[in-house]
Amino acid sequence: MTEEMKNIISREIKVARTRAGFSQIKVAKSLNLSYSTYLKYENNPEFFKASVLIKLSDLLKCNVFEFYAPIFFGK
């Protein structure tokens, strides 16, 4: 995964989280993660496990593909 891809995915996760009205702390608690672990995931999306990404997309009421769409389709 290139740095540009990581930055895009990270940005899209932050956008989805903000749109859903969640703070990083609230997401971390909802996913049963420590705050520092969630920050690591959000800022370095290559660390996300698929199962956590699916839970995150469910929590944020979005499709997991939304995190990756700009890589394929631009934005």
C-alpha cells in the first residue's frame, strides 16, 4: 500500500466518522479498542483487520467500500 493510498483511506475513514457524528473516543469504545489503538488504525489504515473495518462500517452506517472508492474512482 502506497503512502498516497494510506492517506486516502485514512481521510475517508475520518470523513465517514465525522459525518456519522462520532468522536474517535466513541468509536474506540464502540469497537472495544483502546483510544490509542483506534488512533493507530485511523492514521495507519494498513493495520486495520478486515473484521474491524467491517464493524467500523456497520457502526458508521456506511459501506466498507466507501473507504477505498477514491483510490479507484478519484474524488
